[in-house]
Amino acid sequence: MSYIVVCRLNQIAETAVTHGVQEMVSLLAENQEFHRPGVIDPARHLKLGLNDIAELRPGLTAPGEIHVERLIGFARSWDRRAPLLVHCWLGISRSPAAAALVALAVEPDQDEMALAERLRQASPFVTPNQRLIDIGDAMLGRGGRLVRAVKAIGRGADAFEGGCFRLTVGPGDDLPASPPPSRRRGG
């Protein structure tokens, strides 16, 4: 069973330890500094410098094909022995979009609407970044189905920040009733 854990920046340390995470994707503004949890292997930490915007704006970095290409490549190299942590500033837009793209990159035979519904069931607050979804749909060859599925679940409930949630990678994956105990590597 593999799953993706999604959270906001101020939850990454606790989330990484609680879920036994060893790999992480960070979607934050370019050059935004933060402390990577010690349980995350630096070689397995993907940092994507982009702002949470859906269209080009001067002075900001819009999600682009290079970001999605790097995300897909990282996802496909995830060994899935431990959950993958995906986070952004608030855990509402960029990280849920990235989690959906990761799920499709590693389990491409799944239905986009079922994935979008799992995302909504996991968190009532998510509103996946539309630009990431649009680019990912095209790059993963989804023919607009992911775009339509995300539009179908609609905007999430209003929230100042999202909470930590788990997204199953595939439709047949079952989540444990509670997070697995922390696992430490090494001696």
C-alpha cells in the first residue's frame, strides 16, 4: 500500500516523522528558505520554486512545464516503500495538484474522476492549482480528463490553511486506520 501525505509547510517535520516519510516534494516560492526535516534524504527532496498562481504575473514564477516534468520524473523514481510527502505553503492548492499528478504518474491506468473524488474525500479544503493540473494533464496524456475531473469536484471549502491528509495512489489502495509508526533508517 502506498500513499501520498499532503500538508502545509509548518507541518512537514511532524508529518514526516509520524508517517515514516523519507522522500519529499516542496512547492514554494523561488528562494523561500525552510528547514528540511532530518528524516528526509537530501537526494530525495525535490524543490520546485513556483508561486501559487494560475496565470502569468510579473515578478512571480508561474507553474511551468519544467516544474511538472521534474515532478513526474521524481514521482516515477519514488520507490513507494514509504509514503511520499508533498507540501506547499498552505496545503490547499499547489500540493494537492502535485499529489494528483504524482498518483497519475505512478499509476497511469486509473480513472481521473475517481482520483479527483478521492482527493475531495481526503480534504474538503483542496482547490488544486489549475495551471499545474492543465500542464500535468497534457504532459501525462490525459486528454483533458484530469482537467474536467478537477473542475467537477469544484472549489474546496474556504479555509485559511489546509490540514494534513493522505491520498491513496491508486483506487485499490487502502489507507491504514491511523498513520504507521515512525521508521528510522540507518544504525
